[in-house]
Amino acid sequence: MNCTRRSFLKGGLATLFFSGMPLPGLTNSKKKKNIIVIMLRGGMDGLTAVPVISDPSLNKLRKNIIIEDVLKLNTDFALHPKLQTFHELFENQQAAVVHATSIPYTGRSHFEGQDLMETGSLTPYASKTGWLGRGLNLTNNSLDGLALALPMPLILRGSQNNNNFFPSRKKVPAGKILSEIKSIYEAKGESELAKNLDLIINRPLSMLVNDKNLLTLSRVAAQTLRSENGPNVAVFDIEGFDTHSAQGDIEGKHAEHLYEVDTVVKTLQKNLKDAFEDTLILTVTEFGRTVSENSGRGTEHGYGSAILMAGGLLKKSQVYSDWPGLKKNNLFEGRDLQSTIDARSVYASAMATVFDLDFELIKRDVFWNEDVKDLSSQLFRT
């Protein structure tokens, strides 16, 4: 499958959510920092996105889907050629990879895995809130959250001030209707509901989009995030990484979706402008793929994957990994890339950096005091 700009524009398999939107006129004394999470649903293949080039085992196990013409990062790892923007940022000390990582889930179910990817829990469906929402709730800085979609995404639930609304520019101006509803709430003493409607009414016109086009969403996100009074959290949701057949190599299904991710990052960087220096972008996925290709020239559900990161809040360009190797006795259950780093350690460290919170507080109140490690000094500009 040839991945072209036209096919990208027609894709639309994404949604965008905002959080951390202060009321008009509200300012924060600390320097504004942003975090953008890109959820990659289906199980992103870390060995396709970031192939290990120093281990010949990968070529033997993936004869039909091996990646040629890779973008070299160091002597051990490279990037898929569709990740051109990531490579340019890596060379400019503004991109990094955490490899051989995953949430601690090995059941290989999309439903369970995506629930845990968003909640940060160890037990599927045990939590009704998301790790990003719980992290936001610890900031105690009167931020009001906004999700440009219905319903509120699980990853953002847990922040007391979040609200969600998907506006429409139809025949009747939404602002007039909402103002009338606000007046009714005020008359009945429903101050919190009136406050939420005031937030919606006063949001920038640029955010009133009904377009799920990835380029539009990433441009609007960047323009909104770079505002001092804008949100400091955005979440993208990209589907399609479940490639059981015809996964492809430098072209194909996985390549197409990696190109989407890369173009989102490129558009964000361009439109964030100087705010990119105070922004962190990172990907999350529910699990990786098997090391060996299957008979359909695809891969099955696996375990270890990779986290792609970009932005000026990174400490340096690096591939951060406790690499387990690809020999069969080093693989998880003899088939998957082993996860040697709990992905939640990256999430917790990222929130500590962006939200200016103590890591131990996040460990205790967001991740239930589980064994997540503080990687802030290794990964981020603190």
C-alpha cells in the first residue's frame, strides 16, 4: 500500500481531546508546559518503528517484512523511513525512544490492553479513571479540562475540572443557545454547570471544529496549546496498528500509520512554534507484536514495544533501553520482544516534568504506589 499525502488526508481515523483549559483571564505563575499523548491503538510494532540493526536475528525472522533504507539513530537502532520528522528531530536533540517497554500486561487482548493503557492499572476494568486525568487532578491549580469529543476519553477521566463538548457550526449559532442555557443554570443556582458553559462559550473560534482530519486536528491542537491561557494537555487517538496480515515493510499498513504519526508531530512542531521547546509528545500503545512474521506476512499480538517521544522537554536524543535481545530464550514466552521497562515509569516521569509535581506523589496517588521508577533525570529536561 503506497502511503501518500492524499491517503493521509482521507484517513480521519483519529480524535483529539484537550485538557487543562483555564477560564479566560486565568494565568499561571509557572512557565507553561505542554504534554501531548498519541494513543496508537491496535498494538504498534516497536520492531518496525524502531528496528534493531545490530542483531541479524530480526532479518531471519522477518524475511518478508524487514525494513530496508532505515534512518539510522546509532550503531544499534534505526527508525522506519516514514518517521522522517522524528529522525530530523533526533538529529536536533528533540526526539528520543524508549525501547523494549510496555504496560505490565501480557494477556494480548485489545480490549483489556487498551483499558490498562489508559487507566495505568494492573487489572482490566478495575479503574474508572485514567492516569493522565489523575495526574492532572494533583495539580490543584484551578485548571478546567476540555475534551473535543464525546464521550470523555478514559485516559483523561479523574480530573475534577474536566468537561467535554463536541461543537457544531450548524444553522443556529451554538454560542447563543449555550448562553441561554447558562442563564437558566445561573437562575437555578447551578454555578458549576454555568461555569462549565462559560468555558465552552469563551473558547477560541479555532477550536470549534467538526473535522476529524489529522492535519486539521494537529494544527488546531498546536495553535491552542501554544496560547498562555490555552490547555496544556492534548490527546490524539490513532487506530489501525493491528496488522495480522500484509503488514508491509517500507510501505504497507504499518508504514501508513507511522506516516500519520510522523505528520502529526511535524504539524504540531510547525504550529507550536516556540512553545515546542516547552512541549513533550509521547506515544502509548497496548502491546507490541510478535518478533517473527506469520504466514500472512503480518505479526500477531505481542508484548514489548517502543515509545516515541519528541519535543524540547527531552533531555537529549537517545534510545533508552535495557535491551533484552532477540534470541528465543530472551523472548517473552519464546515469541515476543521482552519488556524490560514499565511504560508507566515513563508516563509518571513525564507528568512529574510537565506538571511540576513530585514523582513520589504521582507514584502514590496516580499509580497506587506500585513499582514505577523515576526516569525524569534520564529522559527529560528537569
